[in-house]
Amino acid sequence: MRYWITGGTAVNGNGSFPADVLVEDGKIRALGEREEIAALCGEDLSGGRPRAGAAGPDQGDFQIIDASGCLVFPGFIDAHTHFDLHVAGTVTADDFATGTRAAVRGGTTTIVDFATQYPGESLAEGLANWREKAEGGCSCDYGFHMSITEWTPEVSREIDAMMNAGVTSFKLYMTYDTQVDDKTIFQILRRLKEAGGITGVHCENSGMIAALQEEARAAGRMGVESHGATRPAAAEAEAVGRLLRLAQAADAPVIVVHLTCREGLGEIRRARARGQRVYAETCPQYLLMDDSLYKLPGMEGAKYVCAPPLRGKEDAACLWQALAAGEIQTISTDHCSFTTAQKALGREDFTKIPGGMPGVETRGVLIYTYGVDAGRIRLEDMCRLLAENPAKLYGMFPRKGILAPGSDADIVIMRTGVSDMITAAGQLQNVDYAPFEGWKTTARVEQVLLRGIPVVKNGKVVQERQGIYVARGRYSL
Ligand SMILES: [Zn+2]
């Protein structure tokens, strides 16, 4: 089947321009003016514009998709999701089936989730577990980072096999029970540099947080508000700074995942000034929400508990400036959903609130509305942050992340100038609340193609194509 997407404005990381797109056998075949596409289709244009429905099997095996007045993006990539994750004594509300259905609805055609090495497991076992979870049915394409929690000579020897299996990025935690110590971080940075892999790190100083939690407990401050208070920006900035010094000594590139604050950004700037290769990711919640939400009454604030926590408004402003300046390379979601009933596990003790929130469904419309439409970033910045840069950083470019001949036909058709609102009632995310409940959006994802087949039509998921595992190459950003 061939599809001819006509009348839209194509957006790539280097700009936007009016263009039709011809899709054939799952790939983008051509991008250009209507006449050029028509010539390729062998279509006689004397009758004027191609019309929806005009082409049946008799007139050639292509269908017209009308994108008039819409933006046409390469499929968005969300390189930070947690589906079907057992954590904090419970399991995330979204599994791969519900999470990826919500993802494509929001224009995300590829996710990169975190396969995790549980205690005593090899990396191969961890990866096999996660591939099995995902093979139960995914609505978008998927790949995996590998979270390393135990580092032994055997695990070190597995790195090349992981790279060959298309797992080329690895995740380390500087906090939680999955944390690794400085010696391990250094050794892994060295090993991954040698193998050509790249390391993403959750940066928070676990000792500082543990001490502050003890103080809060001793003072009887066990409510949600203590979540933010016990994980200060200094804890993040210290860990970012330490990581970057380890990376400097290891002479290795590194990714700071979910950067939240001005002070952490300052550490990244200093490392870059030293000549280091540092990449940074942030998330919509850190750009659009702030820590005043933790003061909401009862368990309301628990909906926004995540780590690192939400920060002040000035931090968000600083992150937006850094996005516009190209200092932050990707916007992912850290989608890690729990229902309000699950959040209530921490009713008596804020440290027991499962951390994380949903977001995989709403990233595109939020970043368009509050980034592009609000004049904070440009349209091509949005394309780089949501598609091109994650594709490059995680070894999928130019197969994904760009509208170009030969690339996978993962395509998002977004209508702008609309007046919509985010609600829990209207979402596919398998959660009973929406963090952005009631937020207005000026964009709507109308159609999505996954490798050349429509999977969202008129804003509804039609699931006519299953997602596949994407074996990724080395980073190239
Ligand atoms: Zn995460």
C-alpha cells in the first residue's frame, strides 16, 4: 500500500516547508512538491488536487491522506518510559500494551524503555525479561536501554553482546536501591566508552536524601510536602557534578537524564567548557509544573511525586532557555504511572509514595502548545527535541527521527490552532488521573503512521500495525 500525504507543512530538525510525502512499503519514498509526488505516482493532475478517496485500486494502489493546514512531523521518540515495572512494592499502572497505545495516540511511534538487571541476573536475562513483556503486544516500535545494577567481570563481558543485540545505551542510578557507587560508575563509563555505548544517569545524592528523610521522620513531617523538601536541587547538582568529573576522568560521553534545575545545568555547562561531551534530557513536568503542587491538601500532591522532584518556577524558566539554546538535547517523559490508589500507599509515609507520573500520551501537544505556540522554542527545535536528537543519541538515525527518503514512514500529522483540553476521562493512559488535567492545548494529533500504516485516524488508535523491536546502533549526536 502507498500513501500520499498532501497539503501539509513538513517539519524536520533543520526547518519546515510545505511538502507532500509519498509513503511506500513502510518507508518514505519521496518528499516534495505535489507535482513531483504526482509524477512518481503516475497520477494525472489535470483534474486538480488529489482528492481523498479519489484513488481506488483501479487508479493505482495509493491512498490520499489530507494534511491540509497540518504539521507533518517524523514520529516522536520517547526515550524514557517505564512500562510494566515492579517498583515500590507495586507495579506500574501501564504495561506495554496500554502504554504504547497511549504513546501512538500522542504521536510517539518509538519508545525506549528500561530493561532492568534484577539482583543476581545477567544482563541477557534482564533483556530477555523485558523483550518478553513487550512482545505481549506493542502499538509502537520499541527498544531498550539496559539498567545495570550489579557490576561484575561477567557483566562487563556481556556488554559487547548487548551492543550486538541493539542495546547501545545503559542506565545507572546514583540513588534508590538500584544505585551503584562511584567506583562502579567509573568502571562502567570506561567499559562503555571502549564498547562504543553510552551511559545515562539518574543523578541525585543518595546520602543527602537519606539524611534529610531521617530528619523529616524524626520531626514527624511525613506528608507529601516532605518529598520535595528532602530531595533538594543541591542533591541533584552534586550528583551531576560528581558524575561529570567521573566522566571527565574516564574520558567518556554521558547523558544526564531528567535534568530539573538551574544548578544541575550549571554543572553541565562547566563540564562542556572543559571540553566534555555531555547530553541532557528533561521532561514536560519539569518545564511546566512546580513544587507548589506538593503543598496541595491530603494526597493530592502525591500525584506529582517523582524523582528528582518538581522544582521552582525559575528552574523551569531556565530549562526552557536551555532548550532554546540547544543546551538540552531531548525531551522525554519518564512515564511511570501509578493510580491514586497506588499513590495512597504513601499516605502515612511520603517515602512510600510510588514515584512517577504518566505522560507518554501528552508530550507532543504540550510541547507544541507551551513551547512552540508560546514562543519559547521554534518548531524545528521541537522536532529535534522529540524526534531527531533522540534518534541520533540512541542510534536510530536516519531510520527514524527525520522525514527523508528511505526513512521509516513513522509520521505524525498534527493540527494546530485548535482548542483542546487534557482530561483523565479522555486519555488512554491506564491511570485514573491526568497530571495535566484541565490544561488547554492548541494542537491535536490527528493521524499517525507507523512504518507506513495508519495507526491513528482522526485522533483514534486503530492498531493496524504492531510495534517491533528496534535494534539500535551507536550514538551519533
Ligand atoms: Zn525514569
